[in-house]
Amino acid sequence: MTETYMTIREMCDTYEVTPRTLRFYESKELLFPERQGNRRLFTKRDRARLKLILRGKRFGFSLEEIRQLLDLYNPVQNNLPQMLKASDLGKAHLKDLEARRIELDEVIADLKRQLDVGDKLIAAAHLSAAE
Amino acid sequence: MTETYMTIREMCDTYEVTPRTLRFYESKELLFPERQGNRRLFTKRDRARLKLILRGKRFGFSLEEIRQLLDLYNPVQNNLPQMLKASDLGKAHLKDLEARRIELDEVIADLKRQLDVGDKLIAAAHLSAAE
DNA sequence: ACGCAGCGTTACGCTTACGTAAGCTTCGCG
DNA sequence: CGCGAAGCTTACGTAAGCGTAACGCTGCGT
């Protein structure tokens, strides 16, 4: 479990993704599994990245956006320009996320209100049906 | 502005969408503009729905999910089964949104932390470059 | 009357994020 | 030794969400 390497199957079971998905992410340079022969071996770093990828997806980021953000979590030392770019990008995303948090609260409040209205309509419908 | 009807162009300018998008949403039965001849006239109801659509999209819901949720905001009176379905769906989405809110806070905290780390690395890089 | 800007329909195109099938290699097991 | 499961590569298929012609009708300013 906490071993250094995980096979593709272990990855799939752990993170509920398909082999295709992992290979796809590798082809898009989001993951960099090592090889034993031609079998993929996923490292701890790959697992950390995958978690971030899946989380990013849940918040509607595209894989390309996520790829760029990952540079922030795995900074390529000695590459100042890239670090600066990743930092800027991260700050922009942070603003976006904070704005979203506010809107999310509104959406939740809205939905709750509508559900109340709906429940009342449903209750009224039941009454008028005189069950 | 607050008039009853809006032309497709007014809608586009107001909500920053293309005509194609509005026609597409109509074809998917998310909007139901009236007609004057063959020109579309968008009602207040359409505008309310469009706002919800755009908001739903920002939170990663598919147009199909949104379409079903809209029934909650525009209940088809006298259709109890549909109202119940919309209500259940809404409650499920509410749970989802509340879970997301929690995760969003984590993501924000995480990102902030990484940005701090990144800034320190950048500062160190500047120092070692002895500018 | 003329021209063209704006709306409408139809339909094919394109991108993202994988699904799925085909065909080859490899590894473990009876 | 044989073979079936699992992995790999290559490549075509697919659904969602519009973009982008192509072509026709219409109203309006000159």
C-alpha cells in the first residue's frame, strides 16, 4: 500500500480510474511512471499528482490547466521563469477559487430556498388530491 | 432593459454568449423563446433560466443535469411525479454542493500553502543569483 | 428599387477526455 | 509446455458543447 511503486491495476483500484485514463494522463505529461520492462510503475509523486488531477477535475479545471498548475506543486528547481509563471497562474486560480466560494454559498442558499418552495407545492398538491 | 422581451442580440450582449449558444440551448429545451414571425423573443423567464444555466455551468454541471434542475425552479404545476423527481434531484445536488464547499475550502488552503512555498523558492533563487 | 446587415435553418467541423477494439508480448500457473 | 489474464501500443469511435460555413428571407436606410 505505502510501497514505493504501484502497478497500473493498484492505481486503478485505489483511485477508481481506468487504465486508459492513467495512460492518457501520461501521454499528456501529467504523470511520469517509471518502467520495469514496459510495465508502468507509478511512484509516490505520481500518486500525489493524480490526487491533484482528480481534485482539479472536480472543480472544472481542464487537464491542460491542471498540468500547468502541477508545476507549482512539483517546482522544477533552477527554472526561475517557469516557477514565476506557475506562481502567477496559481495566484490567478486562487482568486478564481475564492470568488467561486462566494458564489457557491449563494447557490446553496438559493437551492435550499427553492427546495422549500418545492416541498410546499408538493404538500399542497397532496392536499388538493385529498388523499 | 427591463422590458418584457429581448432580442437574441440583446441577450448576447447582456449575458456574453453567442447566438449559436442561445439557439443551441433552445434546441436542447433549456430555453423557450417566443416568436415574432420567426425571430426569437426571449422572455423574463428565459433570462432567469439562462442565468441559472450559466451558473450551473460554472459549477461543472452538464446541460442535461441543469435541464432537470430547472424543473425545480419552474415547477410544472399539476405534475406531481415530476415535481417529486425534481425535488429529489435538487436535494441530491444540494448534498453534492455542500460537500464541494468543504473540499473547496481545503483546495484554497492547499493552494495558498503551495504559493507560499513557491514564493520562498523564488526568493531563494533570486538570492542565489545575487542580483 | 437596391443592397446589406441581421436573423433563421441545416449541417458539417472541432476540441476535450476518455471508451473500445485489434493485435502483439509477457508472466504466472496447472 | 500451453494458455489465459493482464499490460502495451496504435488507432478509430464517441458524447458534449458549441464554432463555422453556406444559403435563404427580410426589413430598412438611401
